Amino acid sequence: MIDNKNLMAKADLEVSDLIADGGYLLADQSKKFIVDAIKQSVVLKMIKVEGIKSHTKMIPKVGLNGRVLRPGTSGVALSAADRAKPVTDEVTLTTKLMKGEIRLNDETLEDQVEGGQFKTTVMNMMTEQVALDLDELTVNGDTTSTDTFLAQFNGLLALATSHVVNAGTVPLAKSHLKAALKAMPSQYNRNRAQQRFMTSEDGELDYRDYLADRSTALGDKLIQDDSALRYGNRAILPIPVFPDNLGGATDCTNVLLTDPKNAYFGFYRKVKIDTDRDITTGEWIMVATVRCGLQYVEEDAVVKITNVKTQ
């Protein structure tokens, strides 16, 4: 039986393994923490995620507005008025501070320390919950929310404002998806194979049921297996953290149409882990802090379907 003195010594040793440079994880440890969180997420795996060197990042955008080619004459340069001019712009991504806290009592710690698994156990616990939390914030973040966590920054749904299709509080149907495609500016359809429809699990299930009502082999297949739905060549993806309570008295969800890589999630590189002990409760306290933020690179390349009723 391990005594309290040895328990404290072993725990202190294991905890110290997690801390370097005043509490910040080393570069490789920080990268692994972020990579593991992404692996266990749903949304972060789909979008563009990068470590950034500062708490803010300017994301440059360069494009061409209209035709490049003009009628030409051999040996004669185009006039200044006929030359194509690149359109430049930038989006500012601002990170916000997030904290996560885990407490382990001495009994749990004793079991883990004796097995030499304390560090692994704690990091796994943190990354699992961080993955779920960041997925929720990425989708449902809204600076007007009364939920202080979700109010940190606008997520994918709140950021999508330029092109909105109202489904009229009825379940998702082909007409809504068609309307979304028509609402997408044509210049972004060049990468239509990368575009995805994203909605809640209930929204996707209702659409699956809607298609399965047809008395065809395809209708039977949609009931019997879990193959991905498609509209044209665009997949329809169920996202666990998509909300189903957006309609007030009527339960509704939203649908997003975009290339997921159009969304940019930035992690400020330094992940910090602090530890302490509460002797009155016999608990070890671990607090992880990270700064992160989200932006669309091109918000004009996003269509949102609102008021999709979930049955």
C-alpha cells in the first residue's frame, strides 16, 4: 500500500512532467495536444486549423473581379483600362482565452500513479473534452449569446449572413438544397466537389427519411445502411453539435453550404497547464489555457438555410 508521503512525491513528479518553461507546454507537446484534440473532434477535422504565432492573424485574400482576357493586337500592350487588377482584402482572426479545469482526488491519483499512467490519463481526459467544447464553439459561437462560453466569438452559423435561404419551418427537402445552390455566387461553384451541406443529426435523419419514403431500391438502401447522403455531388453531413432548438416554439435547425476549408480556426501556439493542490478536499487541480479563434476566409462563399424543422 502506497503511503501519503510517497503518493505526494510520485504525483508531484508526474505533474512536473507536464510542465515546462513556466507552465507552457513545449512546442512538440503543445502541437500534440492540439493534434489529439482535432483527431477527436468532428468539425475541426473538416475545416482548416493552424497554429498562429500571435493572438491575432490577418488572413489575406486575393482574387480577380471579372474577365482577364481582352481583344488584343500583335505587338501592342493592353491599355491601362483593359488590364486586370487583382482585388486584395484581408480578414482579421482574433483569438480568445479559453480555460479548462480537471480535478483528481487522491484515490484516483494513487491508482494512476502506481500504474505510471497519470500523465496519459489527464491528457486524454482533457483532449476528449476540449475536442467536444471546441466543436460546439466552432459551430454555435455567438457574441450575442447569454452563454458566456459561446459568446467568446461568432461560430460558423453566426458568421454566415450574406446568403440566407428560409425553409419556412418545414423539414429539409430537395427544394431547400436547390435554393441554396442557386443562392451560392457562381464564382465559388468551381470547387463544387469540395462543397458540403452540413446540418444537425436530426435534420439529416429527417432528409434521409424523406428520401427513403420513395418505393425504390435506393429508398430501401437509405433505411438499411448509413451511407452518406448527397445532393448532386455535394455530401450532406450530420454534425452532432449542430443545434435543433432554433425555432422558439418550433424545433428547427440550420444547414450550411460551403467548402469546409473556407473556415479558418487558429490556435495561438502556446498551451499552458497549471497545477495546484486543494488539501481540504484532497484533490489535484489542473488548469489548461489556450487562445483560439475562427473566421471564414470568404464569407461570401457560404449559404445558410434557416428554419429547417426537425420532427
